Amino acid sequence: MAKTNKDAAFGLRAIGKVGQNRDNQGLGEYSISSGDTTQIFFQDAVSATAAGTIHQAAASEAFLLGSLNGVFYTDPTTSKPTFANHYEGSIAASDIKAFVADDPYERFEIQSNKTTAHSQSDVFNNFDIEVTAGNAANNVSKSELNHSTATTGTAQLKVTGISTDVENNTIGAANLNFVVMINEHLYNAKNNGI
């Protein structure tokens, strides 16, 4: 029986930096606009806005920062400090802070949305993300690498390898997990702003 990969998307999972430099898994702190209606799930890709805040990144949107790892805010109803692994949307608080794996040299693992066999030749190509609603039960992202956007030109993510996860590293099967870097990272952008 041919080995298959588990179909279980999880967004962009930070796995360590490229190269030999020290990886402290630090998280950058960013603001989310009060009342922003869009949910941001754990490990969703996030991007910068012209307002100086962040939001859930859209497919093909440039200036990605990384993946969301949690939020802190003062609950507007109870006035209690609140920590969560996700931003549930429509929170009217002026102190919403998001914690993002934002190092431009961070590597991430992400599942491909391709439902047919993958090949080794996917490595070193560029792809955009496919944004889908997260898992409401555990608030984890279900975004995936959009395999149909494969290009050697500009795209959000660069595949640098195949995952070592034994449940998702069979190259000739669907739902392969890739190791990627953010190709269009805000901190590597050549222009002066968004």
C-alpha cells in the first residue's frame, strides 16, 4: 500500500532560522486595530497595514511579517487582562497586542493544498498562500501553500525543502508539508514602506 500524507493544515509553523546563526524564537509585538473584524487564527500569516497595525495576510499580499502566535488585550467587558492563541475579531480594545514569529530568516512548515502527487522539483520554487477559515475548535489556522501558484518569479513563500514529519513527507503523495521562508518579507523589502 502506498504511503499517504495526513491532510491536516495548520498554517505557518515556525521551526527555526536558516543558517548557523542563533535562533532564539523571539516574537515581535505588533498592534491590531481596535474593532478589526477579521479573525486571525494561531499560525495564520500576518502582514503590515498602512495604519501601522497588522492583519491576517491575504493570498498574494506582499509585506508579510510572519505567523501569529498569540494576542494580549484588556477585555472590554470584564476589564481583565486576556491572553489567547488567536484574535477572535471585533474586539473593541485599544491595547490589542499580537505576538508574531517575525524574523525574516525564520523557516516555517506549511502543508500544500495539492491533492495529487508532489515532486522534488517543487523545492526552490515560489508560491502564494491559500487563506481559509481556521479551525473553530482549537483556533488554529487552516491556511496552506497554494500549489497552483508555483512560479520562479515573485510570490509570498519560497520552498526550501521537504518536511521531516513522517506523517507528511511522502513526496509522491498529496498534502505534502514543505519547509518555506517568507519570500516577500516586510523586513527584506527594497522599498521604504507599504
